[in-house]
Amino acid sequence: GPAWLRVDEWPPRNGPTAYRFVEAGWQTLTFDAAADGKDRYYRLYAQRQSPEARLLEPGVVKARLAAPARGPSPPPAPAEPVSWQPIDRYSPGAGLSSWEGYMRLVERVEGSEEDATPVQGGSFLESGISYRFRERDRRLFSRSDLLLRRLDEDENILGARQWVDFYPEESDWQLGFLGEAYLQPSQVDGLQGDNHWSARLQGSIERTYRLSPWLRHEPGITLSQRWLSLDSVPSAVLPKLDPDIYTPYRADHRRSLRLADRLTWVPHLDQRVYLEGALVSNETLNPFDIDHLEITTATRQLFGSLAGEAGFRWRRFLNDDDRDASFDRRRFFLGGNLLRWGESANALTLRAEANYDIDRSDVGWGLRIGYEVNGGRLSPARRPDEIDFLPLRRAQQRHRVDTNRLDPVYP
């Protein structure tokens, strides 16, 4: 102090309002506990003279004046407007971004991401940083990654990824954009030159139909375009290249159209069961010129701070110009992730996953650990579907987190 405070009790407009005068210097504010033992929530405003002061909307509030106190006399003619300003440590417009550092250790199944190349496998260690941001109205979410990957062939990969997702207001539509680029700067034996790279742009649109309180139907379309600095690579050199830089499959399929449809059953808030089917086109982008089909079914369950998933995926690569015969790829997958916020709302994330390729009799796995600095909020910039059961996890752990600490008006 000295300062005049206005104290609003939740809910706004319906809860009581009180005014308090804070003497000069550091003071302690004491609030009575509720008689029924339940939590009570307050918001504090300080009266300040500021040209940027935001005037509150007119309204009628129930007020309780503090005991008479000797306060400073108001100036006869204020030089600047006077209004009530919130003095939360984390104000409504702040804390909508976060930084995260992470590390991943991955052992790949022998074969590329698309399961069609039989010789590129191995393991890698990846470290990176992520920056997340969202608009206040929750319509736009953004995430940016910078990463460094170390292959078991002693090769380094630099990478960058950018996600932007739009959730139009009062709409069941969702728009998503992804851009990523990778660079392998070293000289690779058997290839001319260095600085081999790849880049990809992807756009998607999805709509949610709520068939019932427990059943959702989500069709979607994804369009993808890829660029590679390498057009062909000898087979003996493939193990030295990261699949994100080059695979024979990606060289033959630089663009694609994906049509998907997912049916999700939600018997309980902490449980999901889904069935998804998709077809992926060849470079013609013709949905009748199909490269492969896939069907995935899985169940997800939340156990406190830990979420688990188990499922099965089947892919059928069809006979076309780049392969002599059709073949199947079948995998079982299992995963779990831990999301836990500390007292200051900083988040620790742990993720483990494993998959078994039935046709190759090979196992792949991955581990990831991350630490996210949230500035007093429960990961506000994460997309609702970025990690399983995010809204429910926030509700479960909110009582452990101090999200609205008070700093003095005057230091």
C-alpha cells in the first residue's frame, strides 16, 4: 500500500463485493473461510490512475463496505482516468504461451514410417524445444519445434516443425496446417554433396458429428506435399540416411490425398474406444487411384495422471506402378503417457510406446520426457486433442496448482 482494493467473490455479478484500504508498505490480506468448508474464490482489483485503465462494464453488484478507515484523500482533479484494474499475478490475457524442452529415444521397426521400405531402421536420440501459443478465444493454437537428432550411424539431423490449428467459433469444423523441414548437413559416403534435406506441407479439414452423448463421427481430408533434395539413393547408403530425409517410398509418393473416417465411443469420461478407416491416394491425388488402405482400432483409458492406449493397425499396400504385388502390414501397438503439473503449474510429461510388426516379427519402441514452463496456468496453449484426456486431467489436478497468486500493488 497505500491502495484501495475491491474484492469480488466468485461467481461474478452474483457473489458479494467488498472494498478494503491497504495501509502503506507490505500488508497481509486475510479472508474468512467458508462455513461449509468448501473452496472460495476471490478476484482482487486495485484502484489506479492510468490512461490504459480498462473501465469495467456497468452492472449491479452486491457490495459490503469495509470498516471505516483513514485513507488518502482523492485528488481534486485527477490528471488521468481512475478505474479498477485486476492485480492477479496471472491476468486474463497472460500465460497463453509456454516453452517446453524434451528428449526422445527411439528404436525403429526395420522399415520406414510407411512400412514399405525394408532396410531403413536403427535408433536415434532427439532433443528439442517447443513453443506453444493460443489466442484468448481458443480459436487458434500454434506449436513450433526445433530439434537435433543423433542417428546410430553417427549422423546428425536438424529439424523444424510448425503446427497451426483453427477451431472456428461455435462450429464443429477444425482446420489444421503442418510444415516441417529436415537437414542432414554432413557428407554421406556414397552420395555426392552434402546438406541433404526434405520439406513437407500438409493441410487438413475435419468435422465432428455428435451422434449421441457417447458417440462421435469424425470424417476428415488431408492433403500433403513433400520436397526432397535426393531423387535416388543406392541401397547400401540407405541405412545412413534418416527416413525423414529420404526413403524410396517418399521419393515415389511426394504428394497424397488422405480420406479418413473415425467413429469414437465414449462410455465414460476417462475412456475412449475408436475405429478409424482411411484411404491414401497416389501422386495423382485421385481418391480412386489408391496407394494403400488402413484400418485402426484402439482403446484409451485414464488412470489418474497416467493414460494408456492399446490397439491394432492393418495396412494394405495395393499393386500399382511402383510395386509388383500387394502386401499387408499389421501391427499391435501399446503406449502410455504421464502428465503431471507441479504447484507452480509447470508440467512434467513422460511417454512410452511400443509396437510389434507381425509381418516382420520386429519390435519398435520410443521414450519421451518433457518439461513445460506454463507461467501459472495448466498448459493453456496445448490443443485439446494434443494429449489424451487433457480437459479431464486439468480438472483432476487443478486443486494442486497455484494459478492466481497475489503480488503487491507496489513493490
